[in-house]
Amino acid sequence: MSTDIEKIQQQTLSINNLWSSPIRLMLGLYILIQSLGASGVFGLLAVLLLIPGQMYTMKVFTKILRETKVKNDIRVKLINEILGGMRVIKYYAWERPFQVRLIGY
């Protein structure tokens, strides 16, 4: 639950970036071109060329994050199962098999 709340908090903090990022980018590039003249155009080109690379990186990061969430959910369910059945596990000496299952995730 705390992970979900943390995600909601992060999203609410970054929601302002949706409207302010383009403004900050344009203002920064304007100042860059005013300061450096024609050389500032290369800064603009560099920013435009880096956007597709960042988009690709974020897609890969999102894919890895989703895979991690799935594995984390499986692991949490297994730990809850172990904690819920601790008496039975101890009674039948199943510590080793459950440890092997837990390490596998």
C-alpha cells in the first residue's frame, strides 16, 4: 500500500512538468541562442536529436519496471504464504523447499 501511495505522490509532484517543461525548454533555448548566436542553434539540434533516444530509454525502463513488478508480486504472495503457514512448514520441515522457491524469485 505504501508503494502505491508513493507512486501517487510522485505523479502529483510531476504533473506540473506536463505544462511547464515545454515552456522551460523554449525559454532555455531562447536564452542559449541569444547568448551564443548561431552556435546556439546546435544546442537546439542536440536537444531535438536526443529526444528519440530518451523515448527509447524510457520504453525499455518501463518494460523492465513492469517485469520487476510482476516478480515482486509473486515474491510477496509467496512470503505471505510462508508466513501464513509457518506452523505447518515447521511441523513438516519444509523450510528448505520454501527457501529454494523464495530464492528463485
